[in-house]
Amino acid sequence: MPMREILEISTGRATSDGAGVSLTRLFGGDVAERFDPFLMLDEFGSDNPDEYIAGFPPHPHRGFETVTYMIEGRMRHEDHLGNVGLLENGGVQWMTAARGVIHSGMPQQEQGVMRGFQLWLNLPAKSKMGNPGYRDFAPAEVPRVTLPSGVEAVVIAGRFQADGVDQPGAVQRPDTEPQLIDLHLPAGSQLNPQLLDGHRLILYVYEGEIEIAGKRLGKNQLARLSDQGELQLNSGTGARVLLLAGQPIGEPIAQYGPFVMNSREEIEQALRDFRDGVLTE
């Protein structure tokens, strides 16, 4: 059986979003096709309130899903559908914007660390104008499993299968079939998670370092891997790794800010709908 290999390594870039929240954009924008079905991945993390306190005031989305995973901190979600949720340590918010959502995410703390990730997951053309939805998962609702080797997996979406363990995640989605798993590897551990051939695979090391097919992947490095074969992770010193895998959609991607559709014409329609106050109707 061939092994998955690293195709490219990147480190992201510092930027800001919302009302000035500091973050690192690990991928997104004009490289989205290479990461299909994933559109963007941001990492935020700071103990300086000036870098997060202004939060994300009300803003629109259309055509995709957002997944926010909080490692440390507290953030309140509100949207035009009347949903309200408090995202805390280990919690997840999964929002399907589809034809349109207007929402906000505001910090519920004035000091301490705020740390986590936000992922944008594309929707196929047939679902882009479907009904929006939202689900808030408390930390206790997100499955966690520990293997005999000491490897711990937080299974946000899809399934985690390794060493005889088969653990469904908190979320299962059609079409893109995403896997989103936070892996904690102790020093000296090895892991061979099962993945579907043909699914895009992305790994981001946010603590420590790992080795894949003889190549080292260090802290703050993101790797896009080949779509076929087995994956073997080794960590001599210990690591925390975000694993993303999913079925590519293979459709054109047209993006303008918070709108992701299949054509420029559809983007222009989204802009008109937002301007005219009918984006969410």
C-alpha cells in the first residue's frame, strides 16, 4: 500500500478580520482550488485583549459552511435566525450559511487567552441556495477517544478510525464528507488513522512536531498531502495536530469576501441581495 506524501508545506500569514481580530490565515483566497472542499483555515490565538476584544460584529455569508473550534476562551454567537450560542473551551459551532446568514461572534472575556480555529467548508452548487442552519456543540458533546498508545483524538466531524477504534464525530455532512479531528500525540507515539482514498488531506501542526514519510513538519506548519494511500504520523517529542480531510467538490469557485458561489454572476447577485436586504429571505 502506498503512503501519503507531503505535496507542499506552508506557514500562513498574519492578518486581521472582523473588527480587527488578529489571526493567522493558514490558507484561503486564490489557492482555494488546491484545498477543495476546504476554502479557508484561520488560527487565532492571543493573550492580549486588544487583539481580539472587538470581535466579529454582524456580517453576512452565503454559499458555504463555517466551523469554529475553540481551544481556549469564550465567544458568543448570534444570528438573524434567532440562534444564540456560547462557544467555550473545547466547544464547536457549525453554521451552514447556504443562501444567507447574518451573524456575529463577540468575545465574552476581557482578559486571558482566546485561541482556536475557524474553517470554511464549501457547499456544492446544488446546496448553495438551500436552507441555512446552525448547531452549537458543548465540549461534552464533542467525542474524545484515547488509544492505548496515549494518542487522544477530538472528533469534531466525520469518523476517527485507528487501532481498532471507530468513533463517529459530532457532525456528519453529505457530499464533502469532511473529517475534522484534533490529534494529541504524546512523545514517541505513532498513529495510522484510516482515510478514504481520493479525499483531500491537510495537516496543521500547532504544537510540537511530527514526521510523515521521512519529512518533518514543525510547529505552525501546514501540509497538503497526496490523495491516495495510508497515512503514518510519528512524533518523537509530542505534537498537537489538526487533521482535515474531505471529498473534493470539483466545481468552479467564485469568491468575494464572505460570499462563495460558482460564478461571478452569482456573486454579483449575492451583493445585490445583501444591498437590498433580501440575502436571508
